[in-house]
Amino acid sequence: MEIIRTVAELKAKLDDARARGSVGLVPTMGALHAGHLSLIERARKENDTVVVSVFVNPTQFNNPTDLATYPRTEEADAALLEGAGVDYAFIPSVDEVYPEPDTRVFDLGPVAEVMEGAMRPGHFNGVAQVVSKLFRFTEPTRAYFGEKDFQQIAVIRKMAEIEGFKNLEIVDCPIKREADGLALSSRNVRLSAEQRSVAPAIAMTLRASLIKARDMSLAETKQWVIDTINRYPFMQVEYYEIVDALTMQPIAEWSDSERPVGCITVFCGDVRLIDNIKYSL
Ligand code: PAF
């Protein structure tokens, strides 16, 4: 595996790789875990060359403390990437990605206005900025994203449509979970031992709501999820929305969507955890 730090070198290497076959891109912010490794494994199976970017993108953090405390574990990340059979690890500096401030404002529309878009102003614009740059630097055949950030995938698809990335397949990959159900996240390391022991209640409650939903209205199911999780120590639901999987718009009745997805954000102490579940009624 080669570690590449400049855009010029990355482009040169990938021009050669593209001439030989397909290129799979896995964008990450580092602090890699088994969730990232599952994306890389899939990219490895489906492409001739695999490039993983490791870049904590400052423009997508609307909270300076979150940016400052985001885990940075470059050495461990590089070792994991090497072990996963990655060809190129792209680990640029902030100045390399943003030689000048990125002032682009993307018109991402309704998919970016609800949930994370409403709670974290500017977050999705920052994601669109960095992912559009990564797509331009790498010109991948396929790019891989985890469904834990369910809304992010819809936003990236919208950005790709706006920017005309037509010959690129965006591949969504299922959430990876710990044995007790907690969705893998780089933020999990910030949970205290006591918080870590209650955090699986999020996934457990979402799963139990699949059964409740058979007899409850959508509004009742939503409220049941919120109340159940809030009863646990440390836990405070920020939002729970049941949305259509394509439009990301909240629905009022189960019959309003063929693919309802429940998207949740919970503060466990001061650690913000997200998860989601697909209902099939
Ligand atoms: O999901 C993430 O880790 C980030 O939002 C991404 C897609 C790598 C962009 O910085």
C-alpha cells in the first residue's frame, strides 16, 4: 500500500490505475473500525484498484468542539488499511484539499433540509464540498458509503446529480454492528464504560419497534421509541423521524411510503449517536 499526501500524486497514480481497470473509492474521516473495513472489503471485491481517503473534513463540522475532539489515529488507520489490501491511502492535509476556502453553496434541496440538515446547519454543504472534491480527485468507478449515515447517502446522490458525476456508481452498504447491536461509529470510543453499557438500547428499541409498528400508528410508534430510549440513564433522544427512504421527508402514516425508514439521533452523555431502521409493513 502507498500513502499519498498530494492531489497531484493521487491523480497520476489513479490515471494509470483507471487505464488498467476499475477504481473503488472509500471516503473516510479515519478512526477506522470494522464498519469501514466492511466497505473496504466490498470495494476490494468489486474493483481492480482500491483507494481509501482519510481526511477529517473541517467544513462539515458545525461544532468546533466536535472537530477538535474527533479521534485522529493515523498510524493505526494506516496499519488497518495495509491489512485490508488497500492500494492507496490518500491522507492529505487541510491545505491540500482546501488550498483556498471553498465558498460553494450546493442547492441540495429537501433531502438536506430535515433531520441532520436541520440540526447541523452547514453540515451537508461541507459533506458535499469534500465528497465532490474527492470524486474529482479520484474519478472512481464506484464509491462506497455506510447506511448508518442514511441521509448522507441521499445528499451525496443529490450532489452527484447536481455536479454531473454520471459515470460513477454510489454503493450503499449495510450498517455494521457490535454483537450487542450498537452501530459501529468512530464516536463510540468517547463513551464511558457506563454509557457504553446502555448505548445498545438504541438499536434494541428500534428493533423492538418493528413489532410495535404492526399494531401502532406511525405517531404512536415514534413516541414509543422516544419514550423508551429516554428512560435509560444518560440517554436523550434529539430526534426520531420516520421518513421515506428516497425523499427523506417525514411521513405521517405508514401508508405514505413504500419504504419507511426510522432515523434517530441520541445523546448518550455528550456523545451524539445515530442509527436507523427500515420498516416493512
Ligand atoms: O461519513 C463520513 O465519514 C464523512 O462524512 C465523509 C463521507 C467521509 C465525508 O467527509
